[in-house]
Amino acid sequence: MVKTDSIPALLPTYPPYPFLLVRGEGDRVYDNHGQAWWDFYGGHCVCATGHSHPTVVKAVAAQAASLLFYSAAAAIPVRDQAATQITAFAGMDSVFFCNSGAEANENALKVALLLTGRKKLAAFQGGWHGRTLLAMSVTDDPKMTDPFADQLVPTLRLPFGDLAALAAADLSEVAGVILEPIQSMAGIKTAAPEWFQALRAKCDAAGALLIFDEIQTGMGRMGMPFAAQFYGVRPDLITSAKGLASGVPMGALLMTAAVASKLKSGDLGSTFGGGPLACAALLATVEVIVKEGLMANAKSAADLLRQELVGSVVSEVLGEGLLLGLRSAHAAALKKHLMVEKILVGGSGDPTVLRLMPPLNVSGEALQALVAAIHSFPQP
Ligand SMILES: Cc1ncc(COP(=O)(O)O)c(C=O)c1O
């Protein structure tokens, strides 16, 4: 076997930060020189309860010590408790646990194809749903999906939030319609509540399943448990991952009783899905979100940023709760400036929009640091 120094042992995936990240606490991470960074990126929108929240750490440690793993071949109390808790939190009836966002979406789309017997999917321009084959079929990212074009399932792609286009669309052969209720990677694009209601009615009329990809919008981030509650629309399926277990890998496919009643044991499955460690982390995550008022914090943090960023290099604050976009004609330079100020933010597919997806318990100190850094940006 050939091993050369030019090939790193760890395959590169994302451009890394210019420092070694060794520790996290709340809304900050620390580098190997002990320097603190405000984390408005949240480890890819994952760290819902903040880094290493003591309640989550304690629950995970206790579970690891008592039973690290057993598959769904055995009934395990912590898994049943997690299922009861997350279905109640999301306002859904049943859940299938898996391990990641793409896997949750893959299974949601598989369920739609299976239950309707149809061969087509529908999704939205700018939508991003993951890197497995069905998830790529509905993702609007040609750079990523074009090499696999022949393997993808035919997908009708509609403009997001457009009532007229929705009314004109023919969904009669569509198995499922999937969307991010707020399109994140596309640059924090939102749609009107009436559009969500029209979409629900359109899917009902056409017999297509409605799937909310809530991998970013869920788990309290919009100031409500899920976007489904925020917009007052009950989809047939909701997918969750990222913040679901505060960073312990976990995905979930939440469904209505009508969907669950049509699935047989064996239709879905996963070795690691619903492992005790992830279930314990999920239970602790929901407990922290509810007991510590993190949904209210997400709302008030968004209000503060909207108020305080007026008159700065940021021309508009997009999004809801703590899934926010900062529009700026100088977005790239602003991101670099924030990096110098030791503040991590995300980019997006829109070169004029930076994304904020910090822990839901982001502190006033962190928010003030961000506001001050943005106001100190030397405008050209
Ligand atoms: C909206 C959305 N859906 C799906 C995924 C895929 O999740 P994962 O990376 O856990 O497979 C992502 C990941 O960024 C996402 O943001």
C-alpha cells in the first residue's frame, strides 16, 4: 500500500478554522492556546444546549456507565422515554430513530415512495437535504449532485414560497414534497405562513406526503419546538438531527399516526439508531430546552440583534429565532473581521448572507460582543 506525506490521514471535507479547537463551554469554544472564541456557528447548528451542558454530560456519562449500547433487538426504557418525549415535543405521533440528517431524510423519502407507490418527488429551488442518494435527488446543489444525475430519483423543483407557482404545480404523480421551512444554506430564506397552509392543502388534494426537513429549524431554534408549530401546519413527516441530542449523533423521523399505521416492522431499521447513549442525550436536551427557557432566549436574542444591528454594515437580519441571516454587501470581509474578533459565524450559498446558529442559550455577553464587533467593522 502506498502512503505518501502529501495524503493526510484524515480526508479533508470542510476548510478548517485557523486554530485547533480543544474544548467547549456554553457559547464559547477554546483553542489550544487557551483563547476563547464566541461560537455563533454552533458546530454546524448542532450545539442546541451549548457546549458540554452539565445536564447533558451527566446524562450521557450515567448512561454510558450503565448500558453503552444495545440495538432495537431489545426494548430499552430510555429509548421508549426518548420516543415519548420527542413525539410530544414535536406534536407528532410516532418516531423512527436513526443517526444523521441525511439518513432521516433518506428514510422520509423512502416512506413517501413506499406508501404512495409513486416514482417522483418534489422539492424547492435552493433546498439542501443531504448527501445520500434520495436526499441528493431533492437537493438543489448541482456541484454536489451532477456527478450522480443518472442515479437520482426524478424531482419536480418549485420556487420556494411562491403561491402562484404552487397553485400551478401538478403533484398528482408526486410521492412526497420535502422542504426546509427556513432554507438555511440558500441564505436564510423564509416563506409566509399562508404559503405553508396552501402547501399542506395542495399535498392533501394530490395525495402527496408533506415532509418538513427540520434538521436546522427544529429543537426550539425558532423559538417554538419545531417550525411545524411555528407555522401552524402539521406535516406527515418531520425529520430532525443536528441539535436533537446536543451533539451526540442522532437522527429522527417523526410521523403522524396515519403514516405510522401503514408501516410494518422491518420496513425501516438501523443498527445504531436509537442507541441508549443518544436517547439519554435527547432526553437531557429537551429537558434543558424546556426548563431553562431556551426557546424564549432564542426569540429575545433575535429581537436584540434586529434592534442593535440597525445602522451597521448589516442591512437586514433574516430568519427567525436563532436561525438568522445577516445580509451585508461586505459579507466576506465582515466574516474575516469577525474571525479576527474571535467570533465564529457561518457563510451561506448567498455571498451576501452570513449565518448565525449559536447555542440556544447564547448569553447577553456573547450577543453584545457580536454587536460591538459588527459596529466596529471598518466600512469601505
Ligand atoms: C437542512 C439540512 N438537511 C439535511 C442535512 C444533512 O444532515 P447530516 O449532515 O447530519 O447528514 C443538513 C446538514 O447540514 C441540513 O442542514
